[in-house]
Amino acid sequence: MAGRCRSCNGSSLSRLRGHRTGAGSCLRTRYSVVTSGLHGLRVLAFCDYLSPDSSGGAERVAMEVYPRLARAGATVKLVTTMPASMRPAVLAGVEVESAPLLDLSAALRLQVGFSPALFGRLRSLARFRPDVLHAHTLFFQTSLAAAVLQLATRTPLVTTVHVGSLEMMSEPGRTVSRAYEATVGRFILGRSARIVAVSPSVRSNLLRVGARSERVSVVANGVDLDRFHPRPLGAPPGNPPLIAFVGRLIEVKGPDVMLAALLRLHADGVPFRAVYFGDGPMRARLESTVRAAGAPVAFAGHVDDLETQLPRADILLRPSLTEGMPLAVLEAMASGVCVVATDVGGNRDLVEHDRNGVLVPPRRPEVMAREIAGLLSDPARRARLAAAGRQTAERYSWDATAQATAALLLEAAGRAGGAGLWEAA
């Protein structure tokens, strides 16, 4: 029977990183000795919307991990698709190839699109001669392309899944997404030699969808603690207090539920300001509602200096209907901002109610408004939760995420490693 690992001491960090003990292996120990085996490894990576204009979490993970793998000796080529309105990302040491994408987010209420041109490039992509393929998110076109390429070439595929259960979605999005998971999603998972879940909640959903448990490992997302840190000591709080949202303005992120809560606060005369950082198909409708209500809510769009803007907030509200492992929550915690998040998988993997944040039921703006009003009137409680959140964030790093990902890529490619990967980098 598995017991408690002495190196991790049964911590929540080990739980989030897919920890196993006893007869199995301690993943934290495995990841800590990832090696110079990355030198010469050829990785063909896939991720939609890879742009500095995107607020998506999967894209952020790709932009953090692949330059680290390149610095450690891997040869990385990344294939992306995006609408013409977006700029392709430029990543140090990584070749990026982009194909046009028809964005269907407005229609399907998910960050998803269609790119016929992508599949016409598979033969040329195979000439890269990768040792391993790495895809992100079951709902991305590039992940389907990666699975098709794996079927054609038998190159091992690793798929990282960033989204948990979609049961809280409204119709028709829920029915469409469940049908997709049961067909295309299962095809992608079936072609994957290894599957990465970004949180225990995502892993549970993958097992429900039909993934084989022995193929699934949990690798937590990271946070840049040098970039995101609390406001200077002695800096005054917002006057009135500032409530922030960070993410894509699509249904599964709940921006409309947050706005309903904010309008309740406004109607009750509670003093506050609010700002949405991020863009998406719901923005015009949300802005129209705000104008009609005369509420103190602003829409900043996507910003390049979130590390400057976020510490100015007093509360980060994460009203999601589904999550994987929310970067906005980690970055708010790192920034010393009190977090209020919905009690859904992914959020609850990070937030413990009234210890390092506040959890509220999804789709319940009246409860959300009540909890926010209580926090706005109690600065000492906000400060206590924010301080505990910062301690939580300090357990995570992008180096650890890259290390864990590298270990699984090497394993899938059938390559072993020795010591010194990050020292050599």
C-alpha cells in the first residue's frame, strides 16, 4: 500500500504534481533529476492561439515551457493557428509556424476554431523528423492534427490537457463539448503515449472521458514569482477597492456571472471599482450592460503589463464554470491579491475556503456579491487570505513545470537521461 513520501511529506504540492508513493515512483523525485538527455531531442509542439494577444492559459504554458526546453538543449518547433487579427508569438530558441484559423469562440462559447490549412501541412511537418509530438488541449485544432500525424508516422505523442469537466456549461455548448470529448477527444487521448493533466481535477475528468490511468500524470502549472509580487509595503489600498477579472471573455470563464454580482453591489451602494483584463466574444454585450447600468466597471482588454496592473487590485474574482489550473489565480496569489473563485475543479485544487481565498458556488451571483461585500468591509481578513495565498503561490515555478514536462517527453520518446539538465542550461 502506498504511504507518505518523506521528500514531499504528503503536502498539497505533491498532490498537485501527480505524486505517487510506495511501489510506484515519486514523480517529484523523478522530475528533480531530469537530465542532459534533452540535448538533441526534437520536439514538434502544437498549440492554437499562440500569440501575445491571447489571454488563454494553454498558450501561456507553451510560451513558458518551450523556451526552457530549448535552452536545455532540445530542438523545438511549434505549430500554431490563430485568426488574422492576432500576432504570432516570438519565443527564444523556438521555431514557430502559424496557419490561419477561423475562430468559433462566439458560436460555441469555448476557445476553439477551425483551420483546414493546418491539415494540408502535415506532410511537410513530418519532414522535421521529431522524436516526440506535444499537443495542448483536446479542443484545439492543432491537437487533432498532432493525433493524425501520430497515426501516420507513429511518432510518440504527449498531450497536455488544460480543461476539466464542462458540466456547468449552458446548452448547446455542453452537449456539443461532450460529444466532441466522446469522439475527437477520445481519439486524441487514444493516440497519446503519455497524457499530462494540469491538476487532479483534470485527471479525474480525463479518467471519466476514457483515458487510461497509467498514462496520466499530473504536472502543475507554474508562476513567475519574480514577475508577480505584492504591492510595496505601506502602499495604500484602492479607494474605492478594486476588483479584477483576468481571462478570456467567454462563457466558461463566467464574466457575465461576475458582472451580475457587480451590478448587485452597485445597486446596494457598495463602493468599488472593477476592471476586466482580457478580451473575447462576450465583450460587446458586457460593455453594453455596464453602460446601461452606469456601474463603475472598465474593460482594459489584453494588457502586456499584467504584473504591474494586478497588484493594484484588492480582490481577484475568478467566476469560472470550469478550470484546469487557473494561471490568473496563481498570479493573483503571487501578487498578494485576495482571491474569490468558484468552487469548481481547478479552482478548488488551489483555493482552500477561508484559508488562502474564498470559494463560492458557480452561477450564484447573489452569493458572490455577498462574499465580496464582506471582504470589502473587512481589510484585515482580505490581508490574511492574501498573505496565505502568496505562500501557496511560492510552491510553484515554471522551471518545475518545464522539468516535469521534459521528463515525460523523454519517457515517451524512449530516451533516458542523467544529471545536470538545468545546470547545463
